[in-house]
Amino acid sequence: MEKVQVTIIGAGVIGLALARELSRDVSDIIVLEKNEHFGRETSSRNSEVIHSGIYYPKGSLKARLCVEGARLLYDYCQTHHIPHQRLGKLIVATTETEIGSVQALYAKGRDNGVENLAIVDAGQIRAREPHVPGLTGLWSPDTGIINSHALMESYYREANQAGVLFAFNSEAKSITRQGDDYEIISGADEYRFRSRVVINSAGLYSDHVAELAGLDVDALGYRLHYCKGDYFSYSGAAPVSRLIYPVPHDNLTGLGVHATLDLGGRLRFGPDTEYVDRLDYTVDERKKETFYRSACKIITGLEEGRLMPDMAGIRPKLKGTGVMDFVIQEETRNGLPNFINLIGMESPGLTASLAIARHVRKVMKE
């Protein structure tokens, strides 16, 4: 039976970053991906924003890895010629009751080590964006946008060149501890092989993969809840030139319907927050009026007729009290040595992908 040192389950942006990073130390790595190509789910259905790290509790993995990851990602984009823009972002308070939230975000960002943040008043907001009606706002100049597909293609190419084997259309069907290794059965042909280390980076299916390995995901708090977000695009010239965000939802269940621009200057609103029981990427056109009302709170002069259904994404959220952190856990304590779970890898997973890969590499060495 064939044996490899490391198996990575899932070829989203984080799985690809892991393959690239771990290939520095390990020569025999296989990546299993149930889809026909990499990055077909959460990694390609998002706002493509490079976050700065202002939303997450101090000391959390999300905060630390986002701040580190943003720095690494900008450097990587420069070095590898990945299309991106450091547009900057305004988070605006549109009512008196939201002003305290903006100030709290500023303090949280500073605590997390985010640089160059500034509180701006209504006049400063208008000077930057005449169509944004904020009373006060948080200016994050180092927030940006990226071509996530080009990024994933680059990660994939580097990993491939380093000898990583990618097996597409190869869903993990069984993971069994056998001595010091794991026996894995994958794909329609039920191919069997052994792996010394298994890294679960299966995104929306990471709780299922953890169950395959024998873990009680409910007892461990690993059960995922699908959080769907629809997007609507805006035809015609965009009335803003930066990313415009409302104050985020309580406990960070969502960042609110925000305005993002792609690298071609196209304006898009979303995502909203809707918990669902199954994966369905159909955009609900009946939400158009609701999206329009939300959009008008942060940008004036919009025309409802220019809003069009765009796409939907689904986030792998962990459910609990407060802001839920990433789970990046080596499972020796739960009877599975050399099995590393990455669960609840929602935003800022794209931004943090390089930092997450470095973190997992350290976990493996320890």
C-alpha cells in the first residue's frame, strides 16, 4: 500500500497555501479534493477583500493571523504579480447609536496591531466619498481587494512545481488510524493509501471529515452551520472609489451588506446573512428591495433598477456564544496524533491563508 508523509484534505485557498508551505519540509504530500478543480466553493465565492484585522478579539487566531496574513499577502502579491489594489475601507456610523461601535472597532484594531487606522468625521468622509452619508467613520487605508483566482492559481503552481500531488474528484470516504499512520480511502475507485499526517482543510465539509476520523464534532464544538450570503451587483459607474462598510452585526455574525469594488471597478453589495441547511448557490431575487434599502444607508443616490442578482457564497460558521475563532487543532488529546483540524475557516481565511499555513507548519514541527 502506498504511503505518504502528509495528506491535505481540501484544495481551497487555505489547502493550497498549506500545500505550498509544507512542501518546503516534506517531499511527499497529496492533496485530496472532491471537486474537479481547486477553489470551487467558499474560496471563490466571497468579497475578495484583503482585511486588516480590526474585527476580531485581541489574541484570537483570527486577529493574529489576519494581521500577519495581510502583510504576507501584500508582499506575495507584489513578488508574484497577483492583481490587487490597496483601496482602503470606510466603516461608517449612520446613526448616533453606531458611533460607539466605530470607536470600539478603532480601539480593537489598534490593540490587534493594525496600523494607520483613523477616526474620520462627516466632513472627512464627504471629502473622500461625497456619496457616503456617515456621521463618523473608521478609515482603514490598508484594506484592499485581490483576484482570488489568480492567487489560488499561483499557490497551486508553486505547490505543483515542488512535487505536491493533487488528486481531484477524490473525496475522502474513510479515515482510520492504523498503528502510527492513517489509512485513507478516497474517490469513486476507493483508492487506499496510508499517511503519517492528515490535515483537514475541507472547508464546508471539515466537520464531516473530522467525523470520518472518529471525532465527536458535537461534543468538541466542531459542528458547522452553513451561513449563506447573497450578492447583488450594480450596473453603471460606481459612485464610490473605496470599500464602504456599515457597522458589523453583534458577535460578528456578519459584516452587514457592504459595498465592494472588484479590480475592474464594478460595484457589488453583499453578502447578507442567512443560515441554511443545504448548499444552494441560487441568489434570491426577492431580496432586491431589502438590499437596496441597506445599500442606501451607506451610499446615497443609488438607483434600484441598477441592482442585479450576482452570486452567492456559503460560510462555514461555528455556532456558539460571542465571536467564534478559527479551530486549528492537533488532535493528540482526542486520540488522533498527527491529525490536524482546521474548522470554521471563514473570513478572514483568504487574507490569512499564508499566515495560517505558517502556523500549521509550526504545529507540525512541535
